Amino acid sequence: MLRPSSRAKREAILAAAERQFLAEGYDAVTMDSIAAESGVAKQTLYRHVGSKRALFLDLVTTQTMSAGRRAGVDHSHIDADTDVRAALCTRMETQLATVLTPQLLRLRRLVIGEQGRFPELAAALHAHGPRRAIEALAEMLREIDAHGLLTVPDPETAATQLNWLVMGEPVNAAMLLGDGAVASLAQQREHVARAVDVFLAGAAAGGSAANAR
């Protein structure tokens, strides 16, 4: 565990790196500029992060994991009386709103732009972002199945289907068209509700990896 002084320096470094990378792009940022903004001596900066490349990877991993924690909705309260539709809508609304925050969108765009040079960055974003979200959703569907609310023979596939029903178009539009294309919270809620209804209708008809009981 980091000492309070070391934790404060790390937070200052990451804050400066995030602002500069997102505002100026990877190439324009230097370790000198990060040291100056963070108020950390250059030698201390190198001791904490190793290199600009390592700092960029650390930033992507840290921010993506943080977003994942914000999007994670506790599903331990699921029981035999749970309203499945409401529970799924709540979870997916939170996830969509988190991914569509301007800060995370800019980070995703930057990582995609640098994917050719730094494939490990895209891999980290995928592992701690979409992959982790689908795994958590699959676990939620297993809980729902265990309580007899929905038959989910393949929770991983079912979670993947629901995840991209919700995330596909809103995230794609925001990534390609800019922050101005981000749906309002009301529009996000409406989109999530429709996507969940499609998922549950497919389950009821036996056309998805989940089947209604």
C-alpha cells in the first residue's frame, strides 16, 4: 500500500497526465510537462511511472477500471421477487451513462488513435471496460437464473447480446460524431428500456441465450 505522500504524488501525476494527454494527444506530451504540472520532481516522476509509455498505459488502466466500478450495480439484492426488467434497466442505464461521459469518450478515442503503436492500451481498455462489463452482467444473469426468474443457459452469450443491444448505437455515434451526439439522460433511459424489452422478448420467444420461465 502506498504511503499518503506517495499516493498524493501518484494522483497528481495521473491528473496532469490525463489533462495533457486528452487535451494535446500522446506525442505532444512530455515527461517534463507532466512533472511541471503535477509539481513532482522529474526524477520522482520516473521513479513512480518509469516512462511516458508506461504512464499512458497506467492512466488508461486506472481510468477504465474506475469507470467500471462506477458502472457496477450491486445485484446482491436479487431474489425471487425481483422485477427483472427494472433490475436490468437500472444496471444498463448506469453503464451507458458512465461510458458516455465526455472524459471517458475522449480517452477511448485517444486509445483507438494510438492502437497501432500501443496495442496493449486497447487491450487494457477492452479488458477493464467492455469485457469486464459483460462478465459482471453475466454474473447478474446467473443470479436471475438461480432465482427462477429467467432461464439463462448461456449467461455469457446472453450478457454479450444485451450489452451490445444497449451500448452499440449510442457509443458508436458518440465516438464517431463527437460529444454533441451524446444522447440525453432521458434518451438514454428510453433507449435502454427498448433494448431490454427486445432482449426479454427474444428470451420469451426462445430466440436468445436467455429464455423466460
